[in-house]
Amino acid sequence: MNKEIINTLQRREKIIHLLDKDNTVSVNKLSKLFKVSRVTIRNDLRHLEEKGCLLRCYGGAMLNKSFALDKPLLDKSRLNSNIKNKIAQRAAEMVNDGDRIILDSGSTTAAMVPFLHNKKDLIVFTNAVNIAYELSTCNDIEVIIAGGNIRKKAYSISGPTVEQQLRMYHFDKLFLGVDGLDLNTGITTPNFAEANVNKVMCQVAEQIIAITDSTKFGRKSFCTIENVNPIKTIITDSKIPKDYLEQLHTLGINVVIVDF
């Protein structure tokens, strides 16, 4: 990825952060802030509107409330915590002794950890500092932690070194947290560096298992990880929209429902 593309992605991420903070942004102020032309900013806003991130208005844009923003992990863990724990427990039941698995960073994958303590001969790769720490005391679980740049509010590690490290291995299952799942856009996340890591995770795992509560269906975020077709299983709750459930079944995806 060349420097110009990286700069564009970083600028667009910062625009989203400003929208999260102020709810609205103006073309003139963004042009001065990033030292780029107003034409460039309008192109950014047009792209972000197509992604579902914002709604353009005269002279600028406002936040699309249905957009999945990049929230701190501690905040995420408090949302729908009861159902997340049930989803996590069901996900852990799909882990067999001797499996080689990936646990993506996220509040629902982190909730799987207590349910993995009794597993035997397990190898777990994770890019989550908190998950690696919690699993490090388990005698029968070998933990491989990614090496790279830490995103402090997410407790996650990303960057090219993580992607290179992942390509050295082959895993049975990937448990992937979801910020947004749209049938057309696919699985999305707010951070492009983390999206790149997640893409490689999908490539090196035999099975992709998405774990998400029902509020994430129909939502979009900034960066696409993968379309829905390669997903083997989705574990969610009984409030999944009926049209999504039907279409996912049509695609041959196993949808596992846990009740409140």
C-alpha cells in the first residue's frame, strides 16, 4: 500500500473521529486542518457517505447514527454484556481439544476466555493483549501473541509484522468479532490497520466463525474485512432480523442462535 493511499485512509479515519466527537464537520475547516484542497475533502466525504459513515449536508456532513464507530474496548464490553457472554460460551463449545484457533481482539472474543480454561492441547493465536494475558496462566493452552503496534483503547495489536507472522501458520478456526455485518458490504471494522490483520486471519483459517450480537446486523463501518460468503458459522442472538436469517441460510451459512 503506497504512502498516498495510507495518508488518505488515515485522513478519512480522522474525519470519522471528528464526527464522533462533534457530530458535524465542515468542508472548509477540514481543508484547513488537513492542508488539502476542498475538492479532496469533498471526495473524502463522498466516499464516506457511500460507506454509510455519514450524511452529507450543505457545506459539510453529519454523522450517520447507524454507523459502527471505533469505541474503546471497556465501553464495548459493557454493551449487551449478558448476551455477549452467552454467545461467547456457545462459541467456546465449538472449540475442541487439540484445536489451533485464532481469537480476534474484541469484547465478545474476550468473553470466550473463561470458557476455554479447561480445554486441552490448545494453541491460540491472538492480537489482543488482554486475551493473551488472561490465557497465559492456562497450562494446557499455548498462546501465540502477535507482535506489532498496540492500539491502546482496543488492547489490540496490528501492523505489517502481525500480517507476516500470521502467514507462517495454518489454523482450524477463526473466531472473529464483528463491528458491522451487511449482506452487501460484508464484515466491517472502523480501523484499516486492524481490518488488514483480520483479512489475513480469514486467509489462514479453515473455518471463519463470526460472533456478534444482533445489533450489528445491517450496520456498516469504515473498512471491509471480508464479504459474508466465506463465513462458515455465525453465532448470534434471537433478535437477528428475519430477512438476514433467511438470506444467510440461503447462502449456506450456519446460524447458531442463543436466547436471552
